[in-house]
Amino acid sequence: MVRAVLGGLLVLLSASAAQSASNPTANALRQQLKLLRSQKTAVIRAIEAQYNAVIGRGSLTEAQVASLRAAIRRQEREQLALATNTTDKETLRQQYDTLRQALSGEIAVDSVLLSQLRSQKIALIRLVNRLYAAQVRELEREIRALGRTGASSHASSRSRRR
């Protein structure tokens, strides 16, 4: 009895593994999911580094400030591309505007601004986590949908053979 159950389980697992291996679209989506997760980690680290650099702006050279401005612009564009609604986009723009103003010296960096920048850093990281989570959920939904359609076509081909 146990052998029959284990045998059946083994057949099911090998069939699902074969289905998974034979679906290049699902594999590509899994790779994209893996890349998205690693990209999220890199983006969060970059945000932390940018805010920390702005907070400690006094120790930066002009070349470092220019490089940081370019990185901030690039980061903002990437995150705006992920945002799906106008509220998130406006929040991103406001936070990056404050960051650029503090970096350029347009606004004085005092204890109030430092507190605000730290709060914004936390809020931005939460927003980025939420945006990436939405993208991850979408990819996972597509992978599951491919698995269901593949499993149903696999089951129907088995029933035709009988």
C-alpha cells in the first residue's frame, strides 16, 4: 500500500517536473522573477546609500555630488516606471525632489531636514517594496496560470491515450 502511494506520488512529481522543464515561457518568467527580486535588493541598498550620502553631504566632493545626482535621476526614472498609479508617482517625485534639493544645497540641512530625510528614506523603501511586490505577484500569477494550462493539457493528453 505504501509503495503504491509513493509510486503514485513519484509519478506525479516527475510529470510536474517534466511539464515545468518543457515550458520555456514559465522558465523565462521564473528567471525574470529571480532577477526582479535581486534588483529590488540592489535598489533598496542604493536608496539607503543615497540618503546616507545626502545626510552626510559635507564630506562629499563636487564630483561625488554630481555622480550622486545622476544616480538619483536614474533611480527615480526606474521607480516611476514601476509605479502603476498617480499617487505613487507623485510620492516618488516629491521624495526625490527633496533629496535633490538637499543634495544641491537649495535647502539647509538642519536637524528638522535630517529627521525628514530619514523618515522619507523609510517611506521610500516601503513604497519600493510594495511596487516590487506587485510586480512579483503579477509574475507569480502568470507562472501559475501557465502551470494550470500546462497541467490541464497534460491531463487531457493522458486521458486521450487511455
